[in-house]
Amino acid sequence: MQPILNSPPILPAKQRIRQAFNQVATTYDTAAEVQREVSDRLAAHLIQISGNLNPKAILDAGGGTGYGAQQLQLQWPDAEMTMIDFAPRMLIAARAQLDAALLICADIEHLPVADQCFELYWSSLAWQWNDPHRCLAEARRVLKPGGALAVATLGANNFPELRHAFATLDDYRHVLTIPAPEHLLTACQASDCEVWRWDRQPVRRYFPDLRTLLRSVKAVGAREVEQRRPTPFSRSTWHALTARYETLREPAGLPLTYDAVWLIAIRP
């Protein structure tokens, strides 16, 4: 079955992000080490506390190349799987890995599915590219009463090392601005969802030099790191940026920290 390409209207910022993910779709899996770790932790949290959860219909919102959907299919092989992503080429890559799943190209802020049709809503590292409160409202809408919400996203202190390195060089935003995740927790509780798990932990990787570090960020579609600056760095600016980042070097290399957040809740 081919992906359903039902492309929604997309805001300019989302258009840039969508283009970035389309460009890296064929090589994404080779670079997405952190993304797999975050997804693995979400799966472990869900399985650990899910108890008698036995979903018959699962939605993977922002599923990319299908890594999370594969995990879910292994855990619940009889469930009907739907995966939604707004980058068509990511869905094409996912089709090669998912034998039995409905793939839909759509915006997860505006899910093209009926109310209360899933027992499990899953999303790993997609909400940070969207309005988390809109995503939460849509998740609650499509979940059946008693259905489980399992989300991994990023917090406001994502890539602090890059923020430090760029801080005195110019006035552009080189790192994606993400709302404080506590607001998401509060919104979830305000919607009467029962929070089973809330966890926030740094996930850190190390690199031999700054160019390799930046390539790793771009390789997973996170091109907002450099997109805000309209012109390339001058040689002097690049040297200054490198020098500032080098002050953070540890024995393992130059650090890059993801501010990872995991949330599991039950819809009333």
C-alpha cells in the first residue's frame, strides 16, 4: 500500500522543516542515534507501566522513517497501525520498513482522522517542531476514553552548548525555541488526563570537532541551527565560534545535549 499523500497547508517555518526532513530521508536512519535512544526509552516506559494495555488501533504521530512504529508492531502485532508524518519522503522510507501500516502525509496539529478511534497515541521527537498544546488537544481528541498517550519531546534547554557558542557572535536564533515542558505537563493535567510517567533527562553525545557536530544535527533534519542566519559565517566568525565551543570540550570530545522529555498519560 502506498502512503496517502494528503498534504495540508503548511506555515513557512514548517515548510522549511518539512524540506529539511525530505532532504535527509534516505540517510536519516544512519544518523538518528539519539532519536532511537529516546524512542527506546519511551517504549520501555510504556511497556513497564502499561499493565493490561492491549491497543487494537495505534497512531504514531510524526513517525518519520517508522522506527517507533516498528517497535509498537513488535509489542502489539495484532494492532492496526496508522503512521502520520508531514514529510512525504520520510513516509516513502518508512514504507520499506513497515509491512502492514496505513501511512498518511499530514500535519499532526490537524490530524485527518475521526474522534476517539485509537487506544494508543504515540509520538517520539515530533511535538517540538509543532505547537505542543495543539498536538495535545489533537491527541486527546483522537484517543478513546481510557486510551494511552505516549510522547517523547524536547525541553527548553535543548542544545545549550550551541546557545553558548553563538551567544556573543550575532543576534540570530540558531537553535529552535521550545516552550518549557512544564507547561505541557500542566496542560495535560488540566485536561483531566491521568499522568502515569513524567521524566526529563539530558541525552548527550560527543564529537571530535565542531564541523562533525553540526553535520550530525543537520543529518537528522534539525537545520534550524543554521537556518536563521541569512549569510554564511566569515572566517573570523567561524574561528570565534569554534573557540567558544572548544571551552566546553570534555575528555570524550565536544558535548551536545538534548533536553529529552517523556510523558505517558491516560485519557479520561
